[in-house]
Amino acid sequence: MTEALEYDVVVLGAGPVGENVADRVRAAGLSAAVVESELVGGECSYWACMPSKALLRSVIARSDARKVSGLRGSVEGPLDVPAVLAHRDEYVSHWQDDGQVRWLDGIGAHLYRGHGRLYGTRKVSVTSPEGEHHVLTARHAVAVCTGTRAVVPDLPGVADARPWTSREATSAREVPGRLVVVGGGVVGVEMATAWQAFGAQVTVLVRGDGLLPKMEPFAGELVAEALKEAGASVRTRVSVSEVVRDGSTGTVTVVLDDGGRVEADEILFATGRAPRTDDIGLDTIGMEPGSWLPVDDSCQVAGSDWLYAVGDVNRRALLTHQGKYQARIAGAAIAARAAKVPLLETDPWGAHAATADRAAVPQVVFTDPEAASAGLTLAEAEAAGHRVRAVDYDMSGVAGAGLYADGYRGRARMVVDLDGEILLGVTFVGPGVGELIHSATVAIAAEVPIGRLWHAVPAYPTISEVWLRLLETYRDDR
């Protein structure tokens, strides 16, 4: 049975990004349908942000407690791993999406469960798990919010080895005795931190020179140092050439390009993401299936007046919070265009431009120590042609840091645009720095002059006093 239905906006994908697009257009008075083939709430809620941070919270809390006089003796024992996993299960609602469905119902969006595909201009066909078929027509816009999937390299033996991706790493119910992690990006280092703390013997294999290659070099250096101190092995400039799983013992043998071998019980590939656009009907509108979708700052797909790509699929910034930010921008732009209201195209920081994707992207890596950044790295700023200076400070020299943890180790950097005397980027590495990064994001997005930052007085004695130390260093080294 085929049923034709019409809405102002059709959203393909009910993760955090799709939910926020639907919320914004509904708030503007437009009708919305949302199509989802898996769980409402998406990757972030069930296999990424939420479960990974639920796993890591106890790891980081124990590490912090061990650095506090009078407390460390109370937390020397192992973690209660079953309790941690149960905590994780609670945070992902035991992989049930009833609460998220109620939220969609609450905003008045109509949910269609099933596989959705573009069906020509402004149309989406949906096939439900029961075989029912609907064709949804969008009066104003279709928003593709299908996100990304983990990429597993095409290596000999990989399929038979049944490797973990980020999904298995965040949902596993038992601790492997030995775990090989391939990749030194965010997923790789966070999962290495968690499973090493749970009792696995972790080996991290990195093709490049170090961990966290998209951050300032010292971030990866400090995280690698901490992983090694925790008992993990970190090997750089090495690639996997083959993976073999023994059918009788289950042991995974990882063959390296230098002839070496590593044995493990499980192997996690954290080697990148690809857009979930291979089977969403892009061919019906003259686009290449499986491709990233280039967009303008309102997240409208190039060459279209009705198609939007929001979140990971447009490759602007593969982070949940940036996708939700884009959703707010796109929702406002869709509503404005539907009402025939001119967009604020001349204002890069206006309601219809996702400018922060280029200039002020924040990120926190929940390792031990934490690594947090906003804006551009020094290398990125220089490559973009800015005349800049990097200002570094050892965070152990901040009174609040010393109070936070005995033997505190960390580093801070701000990248200053010397022509405008504003910040282009800030990076913090150290215990507890994740909660510092929003102040940097505000300073960068607002283009606060260095002279004005002197008047933003940090409370004493907090770790935030690192801001004062950075400003003093900038002044004294001029």
C-alpha cells in the first residue's frame, strides 16, 4: 500500500541533528515529518557521545581522586566494571528510544519508522519494517541528517576477524583481555583510555607520528604519555597489513607492515567515518550515492533551493554539538525562506549562517588528561595566512591546578591574531579542562580584543586563572 502525504519539511534521520531541525521548523509553525530507520536519538545517544562518556566518567573520576591527598588510598582498587557498564546501559536507555519518541511527539513532529530515500524533487519514499510504503512530499524543504558510519579498511582477513567499530567499543558487555586499537583520533584514544582502565591490555597502533593529529601536537603527546603510564602500548608510524582470527581460540593476530605481529582478543578500527548517503536516493536527483553533500552557510545543498544537508553529512565539522548548531541555523533559514523573509546573508554571525563551523569549533577529548580546543591550531592559522603568535603556559603553575590535583600536569596555548589582537584558537590539556573550553569559544566567536580580556577577571583560586597567566605571557614576551 502506498500513501501520499504532504508536510512543510521532511527530515531524513532522527539523530540529534534531525531532531533539532524538526524542533526549529515546528517552533516556526511549519509541519514536519521525521524518518528514521534505527533508533530515534541516533548514533550519539546510543553508540557514541553518551555511552562513551558514561564509560569514561568513572575512569577520569578515579584518576582525579588518586591525585588528591587524603583520598588516593581509598580508590587504589580496581573499578567495579559491571557497575560502570550498568551505568552506561542506563544512559543509553538500554537501547530503547521510547523517551526520544515521546519528545518528538511533544513538539508535534510526525515520525515514520523505516528506510527513507529521496524520490525526486521534494519527495521522500519510506518503506516501513512491516512493508508499508509512504511517499512524503515537502512543500519547502527536505533535510538530510543521516550522519556517518565507521569506516573499516579493506584489509585481508578483516571481515572474518569481526572487528569492533565505535559501536561495539561503546556497547561491549565484557572486557577483552587484550585489545588492539587501530587509529589515534578521538575514538581511538577515548576507547583506549576506557578499556585499559577496565583491565584490558591495550595496544594503540597509529599510522602517523602521534595521537590526536587534528589538535596541537602537545595534546597527543600528553595523552600518549598518560596512556603509557597506565600500562598501554602506543606505537606510531606503523600500519596494519592483515588481520587473522583463529577460529578455535578466537585470538586475533594483527600483521604489521614492518613484519611485526600483535595478538589480541579484540581489535577496534577507529580509522575514520563515511557519510550515510549511499542508499538515500541521491541518484534520483542527479547526485552521487555515498558522497558528502557540500552546502552553503545555511546548510542548503549547492545548486538546490529545497535540499539541505545538516550535520556530519556535509563534512563541515563532524561533532554532535556542531551538527545541532547547524540544525538551529538551517531550521531558521528554512523558516525564513518559507515565509519569504530575506536571510541575513550579509551578517556572518547572523541567525542564518553557520560561521562557527569555520572559526570557533570547540571539542573536548575525554581522556586522562582531558584535551580541549576551540578555533584554529597554530598550524591551521598559519596555513590560512594569518599573522599569528602562539602563547604557551605550563598549567602546573596555576594555583587552582595545584589544588585540583597533586602533581598536576597540563599545558595551555592561545593563538593570537597579531593584526586584530584577537584570539583565533585556544587549547587546554590537563585534568578538568573540559569545562574551561566554553570561555575560549565565547572569546573566539565574539572576537573579544586582547585588551578587553584583561578585564575578564578569573576567580581565584581556580584553574581558569590560566587565562590571566596566558595574557601575562603575551604581554611580557612582546
